[in-house]
Amino acid sequence: MGKFILIAGPCVIESKENVMLIAETVKGIADRLNLDLYFKASFDKANRTSISSYRGPGIIDGLKTLREVKEIYGLKIATDIHEPWQAYSVAEVADIIQIPAFLCRQTDLLVAAAKTGRIVNVKKAQFLAPWDMVNVIRKLEESGTKKIMLCERGTCFGYNTLVVDMSGIVEMKKFGYPVVMDATHSVQKPGGNGIATGGNREYVEPLAKAAVAAGADALFFEVHPDPDNALSDGANMVKMNQFEDILSRIIKVYDAVH
């Protein structure tokens, strides 16, 4: 059995100091728990609720910071793209190129990501059925890659609410590619705070345990030392000082079913 895959880091790059602190801490946790870690942070959050919301430092400064994380801590990097032209610059730094859920059907974006040769982690849109991801897979495969991960991040259920149907993990695993469970975005309440997205982080651990029991191959968490004052997605991010204990309990479930 290989190491369990963990994708973790802050929602967005707030500052170099913040990113380095989180990277060092998450690396230590992954080393102690023997996990295969990809450090994730966004250089631009192009899909924020409000036009006045903080988006990040941008691609030039953001990739510079992520490159430093890679060089200093020896970490593999995951980050997302929103436009096709970003793929090639991002591929120079990132090991995983992530496709945001709202953009998972954007053909040009998928083709550009596939052609980089990097792993492409595609988040299943909140409005898609799990079996609809077969069309996403075909676009990637026909663009020359089989380095594909599929990511569950919840499904729209009424207004401002997401639910996670664990059978979706089972269905997506039938495609033969690793399935990631995004444990923190799955507890979002999109637009739930009016001009920002809300969430409920107390559900992160039980949902992650259920996903692992259902067969998820990897887990995605956004973590922060002070999520209540974070500049993006604070309501659903995990508190960094609780992260190791949460992961330790989840890994017990993983070990029990594998």
C-alpha cells in the first residue's frame, strides 16, 4: 500500500511569511504521519463572491513564492488555474494543476492543462453528476494525458448549501483514476454570508472520514493558523494547530479499510 496522498495548504497566498509558516508546519505533520504531501495555495482566486474580495498576489509574485516553498522545503506543489494561458507558466512550478469546479467543463482550460504533462486535478462541478465527469476525462485523455485526478467537493442542495454524496466517490473511482475528497470546500455555504462564502468547519473531519471509508484515494484540506481572520474561505478552513490530530484520526479509518 502506497502512502496516502494529502493536498494541503492555505486557500490563497496572503503573504510570503504566512505561506512559509503553513508549509513548514504541514510538512512536519506529513513527515510524522508518513503522508505523500502536495502543498497547495492559490496565487489568484478569480471566483470570489465579491469584486472587492482579496484575490491574491497574482501569477508572477504567487509563483515566485510557491517556487521558494518548493526549494526551501522540498515540497511538491499544487495550485489552480483559471485561464488557458496560465497553464504553461504554472507547470514550471506546480506538480498538480488544479481545475476549479466552476470551470471543469471549459475545454480550452482542460486542453491547456493536459498539454503541460503535469497531473491535472479536476474538481467536479457542484452542478454535475459524478458520471458526467466521463466527458471531462475524455477531453483530457484526447489532449494527451492520463495523469488525472478527480475531486469531489460537494453538490448543490437548495440555496447556499452543499451536500456530499459518498456514492459519487464510488462512481468516479470506476473511471480508473484517483479520487480526491476536498474536505474543506465541501462544507462551504456558497455566498452564504451575503458578500462572502460561509461554511462550517466542524463537519470537515466526519466528511473526510466518510470519504476515506468510501474509497477516496486522497484528501484535500485548506489550513490556516487563524482561519477566522483569513482573507479567503476562513469559515471552512481547518485550524492549523488542530490539523495533525484531525489527520491522525482520519488515517486510522484509512488504515482500517485498506
